[in-house]
Amino acid sequence: MDLTKLIKTQRGGTLEAPLNILFASSEVAPFSKTGGLGDVAGALPSALAQRGHNVQVITPLYRHIDPAELSLSLRLRTLDVPRKARSQSKVEVRLWEGRMASGVRIFFVDAPQFFDRDGVYGYDSDQFEDNAARFAFFSRAVVEFARHSSVPVDVVHCNDWHTGLAPIYAKHYYGDDLGDTRFVFTIHNLAYQGVFDAKTFAATGLPKGDYFKEDGLLHDGSLNFLKGGILYSDAVTTVSQTYADEIQTEAGGCGLHDVLASRAGAVSGILNGADYGVWSPDVDDSIDVRYDVDTLNGKRQNKAALQHGFGLPVRPTMPLLGFVGRLTEQKGLDLLIPALRTKLDAITNEREGFQVVFLGEGEQRYVDALEKLQADYPKRVGVRVGYEEGLAHKLQAGSDILLVPSIFEPCGLTQIYALRYGTLPLVHATGGLADTVIEGSGGDATGFVFQDYEQEQLEDALARATSTYRKYRQWRPLMVNAMRQDFSWGESARAYEELYKA
């Protein structure tokens, strides 16, 4: 036993010393966010710090992040980041330091040539052509920061393809310097892999002889950053256990199932958590009326406000369905839109009716289809194109049923948030949706689930959900049970802590 890893407690016992963790992410809420990764990076480091660990976060300084507005401090010591080999073609960058709301230290890599532009990964729907160079540089900056840390870093926790090269840089160039540092790599969505033309390999600065091959960073002839993170990290995690199993199959592996299966012993799933300091109806500043499990009348008032805000008739007893998320194929819209149209076409009286509201942005074909649905059913369908954080909270609080019919969903946070608001999720049994929502007649039921990705099954689930809503003696216990579920970050942080120690 390494006695240096033990410290004395005040009561004379022993406790393992806290770990020094560097959390690397291309986005960190509230500073930058395009999706769930930002939420995780904004919450997990704080939860780990609450467990007593020393946590630092590192992320790029994008144009929209104003150091003066955030009262960031410029570190006197700059960071030299090599672009090639161990120490060639160095770029000197400034580091800005700040504090997250929890007190966790966060560092911003100030490299204008890579990050001083509008957008995080691209502008509008176009990706930046130099993203391979941008995030190869960020991966290298993460490693250089760890090397020069005043306290030896025990774990570097990398996230998604944007940091996929960090474990390679560390092990190829700095095996001696970082020999005791372990790399954990979390896949938040396997569909996004950082795939680039093989011609861009030079941007990595790595030797071709070692990595420009199919058992290295190439996959099907293209440069693949995510593959690098999978192959060269000490542990690979994803954001639910079911998703960890799914991605090792041909059906769910997005072309990387064999790569993941080759590292099966290092792959595990840890469910994301929810920040109940932000997403909970008893503390939510964005909703019209706060409420909790004992004051559910407040939810009715939020429902009325949501109906009014979307231009729909205020009908307290009519089921109100909600959808919030990206308007993309993954989110199940090819199934959902025709299913809703079929159900709406079949309504013959108000007792069978329902309303549905949408909030999101994405592919124009889905925008067009939703706006056509709204035009055909103006008293039953409301659509808001775009994303507004406050309105997302209002939708969670005011809806009765949240629609999450995703084809695949690594974890999903919207359904976890919905549970706390007493909004029952209707989900496809995949990934984290299957791990967080239960349908049944017992005391564990929290929502509605359809097993196979088929329109008929979704329509049946819609019928079950709206029918159950009209039976208040059945509906209220489901709401109460949903609101009492605990998916807070504390349990997720404990699981990561055990992984780090292992």
C-alpha cells in the first residue's frame, strides 16, 4: 500500500488522499454550450470537488467569452504548446483563470488563431475547415498544462473527439513526465467522431510511421480523433450503461464497434446526472410559478402560461405534450411528426384531444414539417424555432408529457429534467432513456416506453400516455413518483471517483 495516498482524519482514522483531476472539455456551461457536453462539463467537476478532490477545468477561450466581463485573471506565465514532435514549432498562448459557481478553478486557452471566431465548431451549419488543427492544438495544450501543473495531475479526464489526441501526445512524447498520470476518455455521443480527410494528418504533428495507419488514427481511410481517444486512454466511459453495451454492437457502433469491442475491458457506462440547483421546479427562476410535490397546483399554472405563450387555447384538462431538443434525425422526428399527424387526424371530439408544443432548431426539413403541422392544427400545435434556455425550463414545467422518441440516445438529460418537474417522459427504449424511464403498473413507473423504433409502437405509446392522463387517480401517483427520482450528480461523481481510483 502506498502510504502517501492516505491522510489522517480528525477522528484518528484514515482516508484516501484527494485526487488531482484535470477535466478537459471543448465546451463548459455556462461559458460555452452547444449541447449536453457543456452541461456535463459544467456540473461534474463541481460534484467531484464536493467529494473532496482537487479539480481544475481547461477549455478554449472562444470569441464570445469576455475575460473582463467574467473577471478572469491573466496568468503571468504563458504556456508553450508544440505543434510538432516533443518541442518543435511552439505556439505561446496566454491562460485566463476564473472560478465556476462552485469555486472550481477553470482555465481558458487563449489562442486567437484557433478560437477567436464566431462559433464553437462552425458558423451556422458549416463546420470550420481547420477543426482538425484547432482541436489537435487544444489536445496538446491540455497535455502541456498537465505537464507544467504545480501539483502532479493524477487523472486527465478527456471528453469527446475534441480531446481525443491528448492521451496520444502524453504517452508518445511524455511517458516519463506523465508516467503516473492516467487518462479517462468519455464518449458523450459516438455519432460525432472528429473525422477528417487523411490529408489533414499533418495538423496533428504526430509521426506518420506510428499513427498514420488503420491500427492507429486512420479509420476507413480517414483521420478519426475519437478512435485515438478510445485506443490510447486508460479507461473509456460513456454516459449510460445501456449505451456502453449498444456501441459495442454493429447496429449501435457507428462503424467503431470493433474498435470498442477490442477495448471491452476498459469500457464502462456511468449515467449523467442532473443539476437540481438549476433544473428543479422548487428553485427554478425561469418558470412562472414554483412548485414541488406538495404544491402541484403550481404546475397547472405553468401549463396555462405555456399554452398561452404558444398561442394555444388554455385547456387545463387537455394533455399537453412537449418536445425540446435539436431538430435532427437522431431525435426521432421522422417517426414523431407523422405519428402526431395520424393521431391529430383521428381526433373526433375534445375528450380525445391533445396539444403539443415544440422548441428547437436544426434541419430545415423538420422545421418545414413542423410549421406545416402547426398551420394545419393551429389550436393544437405550437412551434418555436430556435433555442431559449428560459423557454426550455417553461416547457418542462408546463408540459404534461415530454416526447423523447430518439433513434439512439447516449444518456439524455431532458427526460431526467422532466421527471423532476412531474412531466412524464415518453421515450424509445434505447441508451440512457432505457436506463432512466420505467413504464408499468407498479410503484416504480415513471413514464411511457416503446420498445421498437416503429411508428405504430409510438402511436400506441401516445395513446397510453394521453389515456392515462385523463385518469387523475392514476396520473398523480406517477407524477409524484417521477418527482421523487434522484439522478443528481452526487452518485455519478461517486462512480467516476471509483473509476479514477481503479
